[in-house]
Amino acid sequence: MEKVCIVGASGKLGQYMVQHSLNRGFHVIGVCREQSVGKLERFKDRITLIPGMTNDREVIKEAVAGCDGVLTVLVPWGMDNYSSGTAQAVMDLAEPNARIIFSCGWHISRDGQDKYSWKIKFLVNVGGWIAKKLRLVDLDDQVEACRRIFASDTHWTVVRGSDLEEGESQGLPFWSEHVGDPILESNLTRRTDFALFMVDALENGDLIQKAPAIVGSQTPSAIAYKHVT
């Protein structure tokens, strides 16, 4: 892995992915909205930045050209198919053998076998409905984006994040196939470690065409799992 594109580089998760990618010696191409360019000021001399909407196919075409991997934050902003448009552009325009890694939440299910707590169901169903009515966020479009990813024959991975917190890295998170598995019970990951898992997935062939749900490696459920195994 030499050249990596980060789509959504200016957000909190994106900035961590930029730093982790630079730490590994990758040449980083960052994509973010023009109004968010200032958030990447500290990286300006170390990355190539392409301002633009992440669902703009011309912007994505320029950004992913020649990249070995693409890290994409699937943000369900607005009501204009932002997530699905971004995902489709990345899949269509990335290099044929590029590793493409997408981020989303636990609410995404690949096979319908995930088991959710009442809290997650409430937040997704009620909070998602309110946000959609206010035309702020469209979780249904994020679901559609992932449906398209799961159906594709690209070298994709969809990383499903738990609740997030700030703080020093605790190392690479643990993962499991399904939400509801005991190892994931703590439902908490450091945001920097979510980003670390995304970057690490670029070179982890075992995650190709998988949708790992992650949890912090130092959370009680992860520690309990380690003791059992």
C-alpha cells in the first residue's frame, strides 16, 4: 500500500485516518467539502487535498486515480442520496484492484442476523425518523449505500463502529461478525482506534467482503472474551 485516498478527511474520524495513514508512510489524498478545508490545516504540507462534495463523481474520479486503497466515511447528510452517491462513485471509479473501506454504524446489517438492544433500536428508529423529517440526516440512504456495497464484486470492507469516545489509543479494536455477539457487549470504541481499524483493514485480506462490527480492545466485554479464549 503506497497511495491512499481518504474521502471525508476533515471530520473527526477522517482526521484520525489521515494521521494513521501518514504514520504508516502512505501518500495521502484527502477529499472534503470546501468549507471544511481549514480543519486539515495541520496536514497541509503532508497531504494532497481535493476540495469538493464527496458524492461528486468528478471530484472522486480525480481523488482515487492511482490509489491502492480508498477509505470512505459514509455520512448520511441531507436528503440528496449523499451516502449512496458517495459509495457508488468510489466503487465505480476506484482502481480495479483497490481496497475500498467504508465506515458506518452498528445499525447496518449485512445478513439480518444482528441482534440489537432497545437503545440502538430507539436511536435508529426514532432519532433517524426525526432527523429525516427535519431533512438533516437520511439513515435509509446509508442503508442503501451499504446494500450496493454488499452486492458489488469490489474488494470492499464495511467497518461497523460502536458508540465512540475520545481518548488515547487502546490498540486495534476487536471485531465480530454480528452485533449481539458477547464480545461486542460493551458497545464502546475510541474514535482514534476506529480510524486505526479502518487503516489496518487496507492490508488485511481476511476482511475482504466482510462487515466487521468493532469494539475497543480494552473494554470489559473484549477483556472477558480474551480471558475465555
